[in-house]
Amino acid sequence: MTLAATQAAAHIDTGDTAWLLAATALVLLMTPGLALFYGGMVRTKSVLNMLMMSFVSIALVTVVWLAAGYSLAFGDDAFQGLVGNLDHAGMAGLGPDSVQGTVPTLLFATFQLTFAIITAALVSGAVADRAKFGAWLVFVPVWALLVYVPVAHWVWGPGGWILDKLGALDFAGGLPVEITSGASGLALCLVLGPRLGFKKDAMRPHNLPMVVLGAGLLWFGWFGFNAGSALGANGLAAAAFLNTLAAGCTGLLGWLFVEQKRDGHPTTLGAASGAVAGLVAITPSCGSVSLLGALVVGLAAGVICSYAVSWKFRFDYDDSLDVVGVHLVGGIVGTLLIGVFAVEEMTGGTEGLLYGGGLTQLGKQLVAVVAVGAYAFLMTYGIGKLLDRTIGFRASEEQEHTGLDLTVHAETAYDHGVLGHGAPVSASSVHSAQKAKTQA
């Protein structure tokens, strides 16, 4: 073992490293979980396209992150707290001997990569059923570099202005993940316009068991998301873990209460959505609030988000799978409530309004929410418009009417007898059928 390796090993805590390895795997699992959650919510003709938009984000964001994203987000500040430097582009200087806190830097970088991946995938839910897959392949890496990476540096990076200058708190990603994805989703659904038949045709989830399975995988992975953000196997991780469980439960119950009171029926989709809303809201605050605060944060998100998902019909924006109503609104709720429920025993000093901290921290949280939301919306709108005017971002009416699965991917999720009863639909069978039709 080299001297450098010996010195590095002396600073690495094996327990912290083992926990963060597990947490990283849990967070990566959230993206396939999101794919199932979103896939069950769309109609049968676009299931595979929805799955693909999440899965391809894993590959696209990983390449961008390794090339420059990590360095720009977590490298030393290069310009007024806005972005990091490129010293670690291509992961330069981050060998197995490099240490971040008590864990290998490569592990820390991989853990943060999984956050970037799912944030990009979350945006896809706002434009389900109508986005060109080719345009999505271009959008994701550009968006990751220009939107996610700067915000991650602001909130978590060395010298980031929200962290160091403003002093707003965000433990696990209310600003870079939830508010950024929600505001970006709103921008993209405005760029693309509503789906054919929006507010006229029934667009119900085609597979609720798939939705619940996806929500369950998300909830499971969220423990890695939130408790892993402690970056160690310690008491703070345990508190964040319990807060995450508690908020998911009260979010679920709050949403069901609203449905029962408003509609007379507590629904399966409502239970899954309520749990996710609670988990979204506790993401920024799980390391800042007590258990009582976590219960209130989750409940508030479940109730507020259950109403927020209907705003798209009032304000005429087609947020297909409620990215705005759940992630943007839930992220805002959880981030702002830090200023109300933060406790010194969790934060190490900062206290919220209810614990004698006054309005100061709440004001800081509000500034961060507005800044991140506005930046993500404006940048995403600009990227989306540019792509729409150059390569086109909206699928054709024919593709949307027929379904993106068959027209884009030459597959279907279910056998509906497209090529005959009992014949599985695949790319090769579609091409064979088209060739035979041409020859005839």
C-alpha cells in the first residue's frame, strides 16, 4: 500500500462508507421505481416511451456528470458562488485514495450522480405522451449541465451562494431536485402545449398496481436519498430516516382525507401520490426538523398537493403526471417549513419560527425558493424553445394519436393483437409486417 493510500485509509470510516454504498444503490433504484410509477399513470399506448425516458436519463446524465457535471457542481467555487471549476473534469484527481469527509470521494461523487439522474427523469412526467424521444435525448444532457449542476453548486457546493452567503437550509434536495424538476416541468409543458384531448378525453392511469409498485420502490429508495445525505452511519442519518418514514405516512393520510371529504372516495392513486408528496416535502427538511415537525410537514404536503394537482385544469397547463402539483408544490412546502419547524438539535444552531428563531430563517428559505424556481423555469423554457424551433420537441399528431410506443420504438407494452392474436409485438415483427405490406 502506498503512503497516500495509507493516509487516505486512516481517514475513511468503513461504517460510513458501507452505508453510503447502500444509500447510493437505493437512490439509483428510485429511477426504475419512477419509471414504473410514471409508466402506470400513462395510457397503454405510451407506456414503454415513459419507461424509456427515465431509463435513458441514467445513461445520459452519468456521461455528462463524469465528464464535467461533478466538477462544476462540487469543485471549488469559480465565480461568485454560482458554479464550480473544471479541475475534476473527467474525474481528474479523484482516484481511490481521494477522500471526502469520511468516505471515498468517488463514492460521494457517485451518490450525488444518482440525485442528478432522478431529477432529470422527474421532468419527463410533465410532458408524457407528446415529447419527441430524439429531442429528449438532446434535452437531458444540456439541461443537466445548465440547470441542475449550477443549482446543486448553489445549495451544496463549496462556496455556493445559497449555502454560504444566504444561509438557507436544504438537507437532501428540496431545491436542486424537487423545485428544480417541478419548475422545469412547468416550463416544458408550456413549450410543448397540452396533449390532444386535454380536458376533453379521459386520460386515466392504465395500471394502478404498477403505480403503487413504483411508489413503493420510490419510498424504499427515499431512505437512501434522505438518510444517505448525512454522509455517515450516525444519529443524524437515523433521525432523517425516521422523519422520512413519518412524513410519507402523513402525506398519504392527508391526501386520502382530502379525497374522502371532497370526492367521497379515497383512491389508490391518491394514496400513492400522497405518500410521494410527503416524501418530497420532507426531503429538504428531514435533517432540520424534529419528528413532530416531520409529521406536520408530510401532512401539509399531502393536503396542499392534493389540491395543487387540479390547478392545471384551472390555469390550462397540461402537466401530464403532476410534476408541478407534487414536486414543485411539495418542494416549496418542505423548504419553507424549515423556517417554521427547524430545531437546534438537528441543525446545530438554526431554529425556526415556532422555536424562537423569528422570521429570519423563513425569509432565507423563501429567497432560495424564488431564486431556484425562477432560474430553473427560465433556463428550461429557453432550452425547450430552442430545441423546439430547431429539431422540434413535440411529437406529430399522428404519433401522439397512435401512441409513441409503436410509432417511435416499434413495440407495445401489451399484446393487443396488432399483428395478430397471440403474436408478440417487437421491432423485428413490425418491420417484417411493414415490408410485407409494401411488397403486397
